[in-house]
Amino acid sequence: MAMNIWKEESFDINLYNQVDSFFENLRGSKKLEYREGQHTMALDIMDAIKNREISLIEAGVGSGKSWGYLVPLIVSCKDKERFKGFIISTSSIALQDQLQEEIKTLSNLLEIPIDVEIAKGKNNYICQKRAEQFLAYQDNASRYPDLRDKIKEGKTERGEYQEIPTSVWKRLNVDRVKCNDCLYQKNCQYKLKRKAWPTSRAIICNHDLLAEALKREKSGKMLNIPSVLVIDEAHQLEEKIRNSYKNSLTKTGIEALIYAIYLETTEEIESSLPILTTLNQVFRTISNNAKKEYKSNNPNDIEHLDSETSGFKCTKKAKEQINKLIIEMNDLIIDAELNIGKNVNVIYRINELKEVKKILTDIVSDRQQNIYWAAFQPNTKEHVEIQYVPKNINKIASRLLSNPSYAKVFTSATLTPNINDYGYFKKGLGLDEIVGLPIVQEFPQPSPYDYDHNTILYCANDVLSPKQQDHNLYIESLSKKVDELLEVTEGRSLILFTSKSDMEKVYQKLTEKDHDFNIILQEDGKSADLIKEQFKNDETSCLLATGAFWEGIDIKGSSLEQVIITKLPFPIVDPIMQEKASYYSDGFQEVYMPEMLLKLKQGTGRLIRSRNDKGIISILDSRMTEYGETILDALPYKNVTGSIDEVLEFARENLQNQKTTTTKVDIKQ
């Protein structure tokens, strides 16, 4: 626990004492549970606010980290003169809504009224102009007859339109809409809410919006400058900042620029422009090179995937074609600038083409400033877009987080791949490079749950290696073991995959025989929230999932008695991982291993979500024999076995009594 170093002249020490007393009083409470990790975390955050520190706090599952930071934030709001307010950034809208409810609860308990603004990105709000354009078509109006009425009722957010699929919502939301000439802008809920954010003393946003706000902090700020910024699920922030700087080049986009310039500056356009021929050659070559690169790193045939990304080698042929395209673009720009006069639209297009030329020049450079990869467009494996981000994201993140005028608290259940080792997290965000803000690495707050008695970790040694040359044999072996384990818990399992293709193949194998429980597959286009609800409500079902389900699911009770990890979640070999690894003599140990351990901790953490939960963690990757000691040191599970008989005995002694219980949905404390 951090020492009490507050001075009354710099901050009201009574607030510190009030936070301390709140948690001390929980010791004797019959309704609320005292958690030492919460108490420690809350006082650490009060110190961080006072000293304007960067505080790193890993808080294990069940430690109650949300109350651990909410109580000091709410209590600090009593100092209206010196405390400028707080911003909480989370990983999802669901967590934003949950925190809002928890603040209401704590506000009542503490008797401190507080108004909180929920800041969401514009794509979460419906655009009335786009909705009217959408409903102008009779088919759309008949398919969604209640849409106009819901808008009139004042329903504006995505959560109020669950019946509308994502593909349709993209045609209705505020995203990519020019608002200046909109007839509805005076009543636009997104614009009204956004005007309130810079003046609010209490904001809950998500990481995407936070990244954009930090980029604008010095000009046209989106959010208020607070006294403290709390970043929950902070392990995701590096990726979110990187995504905020991600950009792309598409062949159709460049073609449109070229045509627009020709139309404004040339009396007659040739039927076949040489520059477009070169452009086609460039993208075709990059597509082919990306396929080769993908296949060298992945045994699956890219033709069978809906959408995928891959790095690509800038071969001699690619460089020659790109250099030719750069020369032709330069000629077009020079000719256009001689003929445009004061045509503002053409000047804008020329500047855009100059930016394209700049990126192409960087691609062929020996000292690239960006990381490049190809994203294959869905359903068309011949077409790619070139995506890129700056190489030095850690330096960019360091700059965004360097404002010394307020404290920053980074918290998550998974900040350290090894006990009390925040090094990998700090390097990813460039925190060590920030000057003027002391970094306090708090010892991780452990989970209060009894993993020793309530869990068993099964490391299967009879499943073929995922590196098996015959991938079908691997799938057959994996499917048999998954089926065997599902019988142990009679369903009630979450099976996590790193590959969508493997997931679908195992699902096919499992559904070839009859089971007494339903087998649910995470399907494209189906709402993740609906999938979670289906799994939770169907108590004996099992769910095969990948992607966000490694950390996006929180189910207590007998609906989830086993988590099966089919493959150790090492990150794929992509340009970003390769770039990060290139800075180390042993990139595998310094980058790939920490990334895997952090994701594995998230995945296995899906099992025990309350004090009463019991269950089995099963890891079906033969590489456990190679990395087992490192992995077991990172996980909290000490009851480890390679014997299926011991798993069966654990299930008989610990899980049978849960069969008649129902799923518990607790309000997090």
C-alpha cells in the first residue's frame, strides 16, 4: 500500500481519510464485501492524484478494481476548487454503461451527487438525415416500419436499435457524414452531446475516442483536461492508439483522384490512361506478393478465407512498378498545376495525390517510416488495400500521454506477463520516455478467488502438435479431445480458438454425432452480445469462439464450468509484430512470448468469475512441454495435471453439485 504522503495545504487530507474510512467500514458490512485489493488500490489512486503520477495497477479477477478507482474519483469531486474532474476510458460500450450504473450506486452510498457524461464515437448515433434517405426506399420502410417512430421518440443510440443488423446500421449512423449543411444539425444528439464533453467534470469514454481526444488535446479538444485519467482494460490501449493512426491506399480511391484531376484539367481523356495501367500492375503485384507471404506463414489456403491481412515483400519487380507510377503521378501533378488556375477542388485533389505519392515513395524506401501490409477485401482475393501505420507508435503514445498536468492510472487484470513485470506494457506505450511524471508500479492486486481448490489445469499430452504437417490429422486429434472433455462437464464449456478456420472444422467434427447439449458456433454477422446471451441462458451448451471472446465474456455459475484453450495464443507473424520484435536480439522471448502470455491470462480468466465458481482449464497444445514452466509461472492455477483421470475425479467431487444451480449475474463491486 502506498504511504500517506498528502499534505493538507496541497490537497484536502480529509478526502484521503474519507476514502480510507469507506473501505474500513466495509469490514463489518453484512451487505457489501470488504476486499483488501480494492482498499489498497483506492489509496494508491488518491496518492497518484495528489502527486500527478503515472500509476500501473494490475488487479486480478474479482479484486473489484472498478470500485477501487471509482470511490477515490467520486470522493475527490467534493474538492470543486482543486479537483478538475476525471476521465475513465474503457474497452467497450458495455463497460461504459456498467460503470455508469456503478457510479450511481456509489454516489448514493457516499452521498455525493455526480453527473456523468458517456462519450461515444459518432458511429454509435443515428443520423436523421441518413435515416430519412434510407427510408425513402419503400423496401427499407417496409422492412423497418418502426424506425421513423423510434427516431421521433428520441431514441438515438445504437443500443436502442438492436433489431437493425450492423450492415444496415452503417448506412444510418453519423459516421462519414458531412454535417455542416444538414437540416437536422440543431437537434442532432451527437453534436449536442459532443458540445457538453469539454466542460464535463466526469466523463466515461472508450479507448478509440480517448485516442482521438489525446491527439486534439492542445487544439480543438474533445474532452476536458482532468485531474486524473483512469484507463481500464489498459492492455488494449497500445493497439487502439495504433488503430487511430492506421490509414490505407486503395486502387479505386487512387483511380478516382486521377480521373478527377484529368476531368478538370484536360479537354479530352484518353480511353486508356498509361498511369492507370501502371496502377493496376502495382496492386496486382502487391496482391500476389502478399499471398505468397501469407502462405509462407499460414498453412491454410487464403482462397478459403473471407478476409485476411498479410505483409508483403517489396520485390525488385514491385519497386520498378511503383517507381514508374511515382514518375507518372509526378508528371500528372506538374501538368495539372499549370492548368488549374484557382480551382479549389482540383487543388484539393492534387494535394491528396501528393500524399499518395509520398506513401508510395516510402514503400520503396530502404528506411521506411511506416509499417505496411495488404488487407484482402472480402470475397475478392485479387483485390487488396495497402494499409499502414507509423513505425514509432510507442513514441507517439508517449507524446500523447505526456501531459504533466494530470495523473494517469493504467489498470487491467493483465498488464504483466510475469509477476510484477510491467516492462513490456511500459515499452509498448513509451511510458519510460515521459519526463516530469513519476511512474509508480504497484504490486499486482491478486484475485481473492481460491484457485487452488476450485480449479484444475489440465495440460493434455495426447493431442497432435498444431505444427503437424497433415493439418487434417491435427483437426481430427483436436476434435476427439475436445469431445472427450465436453463429456466431462456435460457441455458447459467455452472452447477458444486462435484460428477461425480451425474453429469451423472442429465444429463440423463435433456436430457429426449427437450430444445431450447444444453446440454454439460464433458466426460471422451475428451479434456477439446475442451469442453470449444464448450461451449463458442455455445452461448445458458449449460455445466455440475466437477473437474478442478471449476477453469479452463474463459468465458466472454453472453455465461455464470449463474453458478449453485449443492452441497457445501466440500472435500471428505480421508486419507489426515483426517490427516490434526487430528491436530485440531475441524477439520471440521479448515480444511473442509476452503477447501470448497476456492473451492466455485473459482467456483462462474467463472461467472463475465469482467466489463460488469452480471448473476446469484445459490446454490442448503440445507446446506446453516446451514452454510449460514459463506459462505455469504466469498463471494463478497451481493444481496442474496431465492425467484425464484426475480431471474426471475433480469434476465428480466439485462440479456435480452445481448441475442444479442457475447462472448468477452479479453486479460487480
